[in-house]
Amino acid sequence: MRVLSTLQVRAVDGDTLRVGGERIRLRGIDAPELSELEGPTAKRRLEELLRKSLFHAVFEATKGVSERLRQMTGISGDGAGLVDQCFGGGSGVPVVRINGYRTESEISEHRGFANLLRGIFGTFRNPPAHTPRATEGWVLTEADALDLFSMLSLVHRRLDAARFRPPEQRVEGRGDPVHALLGVAGRG
């Protein structure tokens, strides 16, 4: 099986792709040629279809982190607000801990991880979620997508090892340090 990157695949016209140096005609599709009136539009539509694959992969992968946090914690919410609720933003009592959360260094690492998640949501989830026709107005390169997938791999690996307080062990509105140290093994 041959795996292609979107950098290797380009639209020649509305029904032909160029893969590396090879031209491939799409079977069952008869789009206008570039020299015809609707030819440039057909090519743009095929290019948009190629871009959407990357766009949707990035959007869905990013949304998957929110869903995982909701499943792990039972907390409803999304984006930065969900991160704050899960990682102790504001209250100082994290529900999810990526480390022992005892030393200044561990607390700093924990907060940095939460900042990384806020940045991922702000950069990769929010623009397409809140912009009409985001695939036209939001520029995403394959290199950006690959970097994001690498970051998401790190995020999921850290969440695999995270500890969290189940709902029955949470005391709402309490910043009691004892509650910050409660935790059970995280779910993967």
C-alpha cells in the first residue's frame, strides 16, 4: 500500500491529479477542461476537496482531545474553559494531573501542559469552528498538520499516564491542598 502526503498530490484540472511526476485521471468523473468556461472552477473544487481532508483530520483530531478530557473527568465544556476546569486554572485544584503536582517544578510543568492545550485549541480548533467556510479563510500547511499530530501524540501519551480525581472525590469551590493531592490512576 502506498501512502501519499498532500504535498505530493496536486489537482491538474477538475478530474486529474498529479502524484509526484505521474498524472492520474479520476475514473467516473468528467469535469470540464481548464480551457472550458467552468474548467478553473472544477479545478478549484478538486483542490478544495484535497485541502478539506487535511482540514478535517486536524479539526477532528483536536476535538478528540476535548472529548477525551470530558470522558476522563465527566466535566462538560470545551476549549480553554474545559482545560481550566480539568487542570486547575483559577481554582488551583486540578482534576487531572500529569505528574505528582508536589514540587514547584512539577506544578510548573503541569501548568505548561495546560497552556499547551489552550494553545492547541486556540490555534487549531477555534479558527475552523468559528469561521464560515474555514477551509478558504484558514491557511493550514501539511507541515503545520504534521507538527500538530506530533503534539497531539504527546498530549495523549501524557493523558495515558495522568491521574485524575473522580467526581465523587471532588469538592466544588474548595482550594484545599489535600484535595489537590487526591487521585487515582488515569484511564487510557
